[in-house]
Amino acid sequence: MHTPPELSRRTFLATTGAGLVAPCLARAAEPRPHPVALGQKHHEAVNRKRRIAVQYDAWSQLGHDFEEWLDYRFDYIDEPGTQIDSIWWDITAMGNSTYPSKILKPLRQVGLDRWRKQGIDWVGRLVAETRKRKREVFWSHRISEVELNDDGTGAGWNGKPHPIKQAHPDWVIKTWWKQGLWNLASAGVRDFKVRVLRELATNYDFDGFQIDFARHIPCLPPGRQWELRAHVTRFMRDMRLMLKQVAEKRKRPILLAARIPCDLAGCRHDGFDIAEWARQNLVDILTLGSRSIDCDIEGFRRLTRGRNIKLQPCLDDHHATDAYQYPPIEYFRGVAANWWRQGADSLLTFNWSNADPQFCRKMDKTPGPLSHQQAYHEIGSPGSLRDKDKIFVVQRRGGYPWAEGAFNRNDRALLPLQLSKAGSTATVSLRVGDHLATSADRLEQVLLRRVVFGTVDRKTLDVKFNGVPTRAVTHDASWKDRQIFSPRPKPLLRVGRTDGRSIRTRS
């Protein structure tokens, strides 16, 4: 076995010593570990004000004038009145470092190399600039990031597996990503990751770390995820104990978060034993989902009752839920209102714009929707959403294509719902985060948007809302949905407008 070039000899020996013994993939019969003890200062850190957290993939425009690049990155964060309290930097590279490291060799990327020659440690500066703004700062670690292309600017779909994977084929799951993804059932993978993250926790002043299981699954052999769940639990415990050791030396707590599927069934499918994590005190914040707007906040609250664990649903507006990418502000208000009413402790945004359109164009970056900018001033509390127009939607089925498992998919969504024959009926539940009865005197109107496709005659389709018959106001044949991830093309949507609001139908 040859030492891979990305690891020093000392690191290689330390991380692979356990790997010389074939890993046992069967769940061992072991006594249940005691819960990890957490002190008062730790709980105070968990309870920090955290309205909106931003998971920030900051890879673009690397190598630009660094001071202007910082202004661009913090543009929305620096706006007066923003409700952003926490920044989670998401700049992991697969098997290489984007920062000075004694464990990993640096990622060779033109923009990063330019900054390195200028003596710039961008991770250190991002942490310092976040702290200067009195924001909480996390590192978000993608559990199984994919290989990059040769110039380090995108996914390396056609490249070879990373040299570490080539040296350790037993560390890898063969799956949708042809180079393979990390297998947490391997002790070598777990030990290696903990060492990498220990170096980051030691060298940088982070308030916390997130293990992002959304990027990517599977992290256990498909078909055996629940059987092998103890290996993921063991990794989370190793992370908790490592961060606790580092925190004790610096005399300040370091929190641990995990991004997991949006419901308990998805967690079970992908091998995440959240009840055991809670019992052992392994996590402080659970980030729920990614592209799904239907998060089982109540279910996770029941499962974690008795522990100081915050629940934080996530809204990804790049890999958005089908038909709702880059929506109007009313949609973001509706999603947030539903989550707050269900008992969310904070909200996390992912893949949102970070600067106003003029600044984006100056940086040669396509602007995001202005609804992102406005949402950062409104969706961070129930109070700031009160008496504002909202759109509440029923989520559609549709799968995120880069996964093998339950994460990032809406396969159990009720819509689209087939009306199989004349006279058939169906009931669809629509969650409405506002108390309509108590605010009736301030309501101008409530409109129901419906989407019907196929051969249904609009004249024979009756719709009731809470038992009250409705009538179609108008329709229009010009509407097309936003991004759809489903494998088959969808029929053309039709849309109509009345008093500035939309009624969607198909005919």
C-alpha cells in the first residue's frame, strides 16, 4: 500500500492504523454509551439568539480583489434591519484543504492560489469578519463532497476517484457518484474526518460545526442503512467528544449541528438514529431538510423532548421544491409562517443570493431574486410576518436527482393527485400558518390557487375549501412552472390573475 500524496506520512499512519483491520459492518452488541455531559455555558451557547442562519456556499468569484469580495459576500448581512444572526461557511473540498493544513494538501484552484500568494487565509478572514459583525460563525462540513473538475470550479463528473479513495477502496460506497462516496461504516473514514475537523476547530475560532448529511448520501451501504446506523451515531459521538476537548482548552463551548432529512421516516431510511443522538446528547441543532417545505417539526420535537436541541428547518432555493424556485416574497412568508407556527427555533437558508443585483452584476454574477433580500428582513420571526400577504402551498412530489436515499426528495408528497373517474373526490390538506379567524377583520381576501391537468373539464371540477364551495375567478394559458427536477416533462401550467393575485388552473 502506497501513501496517497494528499496525506503526510504521520497523518497516513494515524488515520489508517485502524483500517488495517477489516471493518466490521455488522452492528456490534455493545453497552449503550452514557450521555455526554454538557455544562451551563454550553447550554447558554445553544440558546443564543438565532433567527435566520445562512449556510453560505462562497465558492464563486475566488481570486477577485479580496476586500471587494468580502463586501460582496457580506452585502445582505450588513444591511440595517437584517434578521441574519448566524453564518455557516460551506467551503469544504473533497480530500483537500481550502485553508492552511498539516493533514491535507491544498486544493489547487486558480483563485485560491492567487489569494495564497497574497498571504490571504480566506477561512481565517471569513471567521474574523463574521465575528467583527457580532454574528455566530459555524463551519459546515459536507459529509461526502464529490470530486471537483481539474480547475476546481465544478463537479468532476468524468474524473478519476480522489487518490485517497484509490488508496482505500474499503472507505468508499459505489453509488450514483461513479467515483464513490465516503462510507461511515468504515472506522478509517470516521477517524480521518474527525482528525480533519479537529484541526479546523483548533486553528479557527468557530462557534460550532455542522455535519451536512445532505451533501451527499448514501453515507452507509444502500439497503443496510438502518442496520448500520450505529456507525453514524459513533461518528457523531466522536465529533462531540472531540469538540468538547477543544472547547475545554479554549474555555469556550463549540456547538455541533447536523443537517438531516426533513422527517423521521427519511432519517430511518438513511440510517440516522435521531432518538439515540438525543439520548446521548450528541447534537445541539438539527437542521431539517434542504429542498422540502414539509418538515416534521412536531415529530422531531417529540423525539428530542427533554434535551436542549434546537430545530431549524432549511430552505434551499437553488435545488428548490418543484415549481417554486425563485418565488415571490409571499411564498417565503408562507413557508416561514408555517414553520414558526409548528415550533421552529430558527430558520436556515441555503443557496440564496447574498448581494443586491447591482453588486452582483459588478462581480459578474447572475443576480438572485429580490425576494431573497426582502425575506432576510421579514421571515426571522412570527411578529415581523404578522398581517403581511402570504402564499401557502401543498408540496409536489419530485426528486432531487443527485442522491440515493430519502434525503432531498419529496417522494411522499400528496400532489400530483389523480382523480381517476367522474364523481371521484380527494382531500388535500393545506397548512396555513396564519390564524385566519382571529385576523378576519384585517383580511382583504383569501384566494385558493388550484392546479388541474389532463382531461379534466373545468366546469365539472368542484373545489371546497374547509367545506365551503369555491368558484373559479379566472385562468390564463401563459404560465410555466419554475425548475422541475422530475424525470418526465410536466404539462403546461395555466395561470390567471385577479387583484394582483394568481389563480392557477390547467385545462
